[in-house]
Amino acid sequence: MNTSVIAQVAYLVSAILFVSGIKQLSSPATARSGNARASVAMLLAIAVTLLDNEILDWATVAAAVVAGAVVGGVLARTIRMTAMPQLVAVFNGFGGGASAAVAAAEFVRLGASGPGPGTGVTIVLSTLIGGVTFSGSLIAFGKLQGIVTGKPVTFPLQKALNALLFLGVLLVGAWLALVGIGTGDHSWFAPIAVDIGHGFFVALVAGALVLGVLLVIPIGGADMPVVVSLLNSYSGLAAAATGFVLGNMMLIIAGSLVGAAGLILTQLMCKAMNRSLGNVAFGAFGTDGPALAAKTGERPVRDVDAEQAAMVLAYAGSVAVVPGYGLAVAQAQHELKKVCDLLEERGVRVRFGVHPVAGRMPGHMNVLLAEADVSYDKLLDLDDINAEFDTTDVVLVVGANDVVNPAARDPDSVIAGMPILDVDKARTVIVMKRSLSPGFAGIDNDLFYMENTLMFFGDARQQMSELVKEVREA
């Protein structure tokens, strides 16, 4: 059996591992195993490609694997959960940038002969999508990290400029794909054509990078989970296009899987916010809304301390916990787990309700709770937990805001129609939050002022530690 056949068999095994791994990611209980399968699939595909094309030998591949494992292990151990969305955004950017770099290298390698129409189209697509993904992901990282403002950045004629830039990039790409960078012969015009072709390719790269920036800066912080998911899809599409450039079947399969999964996830995220993808991309939603925020405090609220909150929780028959980004910021998940364990020891039925867009990226809260060893079977999705709120004694909201705002049921609200966790239907709601400040949507939360709501103000980690003590002594 020659090396080419062995490589194709290895690619087939990798494809099977990729598909089965993604399938396992659909459940928290099997997600870790699925991630491991997909990682092995990627490692196998990269190693076989490098060896089959005689780019590296076994020793070099092994050294690279060890180095990568060390870097990955350190990142996994040291990265804070609050920074996980930023890390994902950077990974998306690197994926897109790598695809664009490979396409550029292939373009240069082909030289004056030009890539030809078929290969040219895939080179242009890989460069365009990869460039947009790279710069767009860096802006998303900046918004999440606070380096770039989380507010939508808009200016006059912005959409018209984006449209003109996109059209210009398409025209440049069409010229490169159809004409190429040379004449294909050794005529006197060939050197000039090569220079023009290289200039056009630089223009294509620059246009893609600028377009990525312009597409992300008008998107507010409230929509960052959708943006991260969409950019993940872009990185997969860029990889698939690069697979066509290189004629690598495994890269096409892997890129297509990531691209399709990312698009499906993006659609689910938009549905969870009752918004279209076009509205996310061009709606400039997620302003801070200072005028709305200034209204907080004008309506009366009922606040409690740790002892009072503990008494309400300890003597409840059932408790539902709703985690939000504030829980991740305070790193209070372990203390929350202690509170829940103490409640269960008292015979209280405890469940967790996780909204699809809670946190700053898909699955953020699920990973956070898994880190604290919260059992998977206690995590209920939106529909399942909403069916239980009517019969729930107490709901403990920790750091969540917009996803529990009853204003979503108001047709005139900016979040009208957004699926929410109906926590206000429970007998009592305890909201653990630093203040009455609005969430990413920039609007006041009606839940805070309802008669069955108790506000438990303070840092979630500190207050949760106090709650552990008080529940134990209740």
C-alpha cells in the first residue's frame, strides 16, 4: 500500500472522528469526549498531510505536537472563564488568518502562469473570507476585552461605504480569478502583468481586512455571542475554500463541518434573541442607554441580606438557579455549588435554568457550571425550565439580566419577543446583582421591581460565601 492510499485512509478516519465528535458535542455529558475525538481527528489530519507531502519528518511532527500540547495545556489551565470568549475569538481569527496565508502562498507559488479560473476562485474566496474573519475576530476580541468600546460604532453613510468596499473587493477578486497575475507566456507584457496582479492581490487582502473591521465595529456588546459564533463559521468556510485551493479533501470536510455547525449555531442564537442575522449585523443594538439607566432607583425595590436570603432558600421545597455573566465575572460558581449542595442536604429540589445566550458565548454557562462539578442532569434548557417556574418556590438569579427581563413580553420593548426565562412566575425571586444597572440591551429590568422579587446586592462571590454560612446555620 503506497503512502497516498494510506493518507486517504487516514483522512477517512479523521472525517469519521470529526463527525462523531461534533455529534457528541450536542450533550454536556458527552461534550468532553467529543472534543477529544475532534482534537485527535485534527492531529491525525495535520500529521498525515505534512508527512504525505514530505514537508516534515516524524521527529519534527512529534516535537511540534509536544510544543503545541504544552502551550494548549497552559492556556486551558490558566485562562479565566470570563476570558474564554476572547480566547475563542482569537482562535477564530487565527483560523481565518491561516487560511488566507495559505491561499496567498499558493497564489505566489503559481507565479506568472496564474492560478487559472477554477483555482483562482477558491484562492480569492479563501483570502476574502479568511481576511474578514481575521480582522473581524480581532475587533470582537477587543470589544470583549474592553480594548475597543462595546458600544456600536457608527458613522454617516457607513452601510453605503461597506457596500461599495464589498463590491470593490468582489471586482478585484473577479479580475484575479479570471485573468490571473500573468499572461501565461513570456511576452514583454508578462512582467508588467505580474506586478499588476500582485498589486491587485494586495488590494484584495487590504480590502478584506478593512471589511472585517467595518462589519464588526457597529455591533454592540449584546450581540457578541452571535458574532463569535458567526466568525467561527467564517473560519470554517475559509478552511474549506483553502481545501479546494490545495486539493485537500480532509480540509474541505473539516472546514465544511465547522462552517455548517457555526451557521446552525448562529441561527439558534438569533432565534434565542428573537432577531434576524441582518438585524444583528446592521441594527447597532446593544447601546449602554444612559437615559434608561438613569431611571433605575426611581421605583421601589425590596432588598435582603445574606441571612434573610438564606432563610427563604433553606425553607423552600424547590429552587431554580439562573446563572448569568455576573457569575462568571465574580468566579462564584464553586460557592454556588456549595449553596446548592447544602440545600439538597435539607431536601430542597435544585435545578439550573440556562438561557441559550447567557454569558458571552454559546455554552458559556454550561462550561462554568461543569467547572464546579454541577451534575449535567440538573441543567435544563429554556423550554424545560420555563415549564417548571409556575411550581417553583424560589428562583435564585445570579448575575443575569436581559434573559430574565419580563419586558420582552411588551410589544413596545426593544427586546420584544425575545425568549426569556419566566422567573417572575415563581413564588419568590432572589436576584443577586451588584446594582440596578441595565444589561447589554441598555434597558431597565422590570423584574427588579416586582412584588415577589428580592434584591440581594453585592459581589456575587462574597455574597455567595456569606450565603453558604447562613444556609448551613439556618
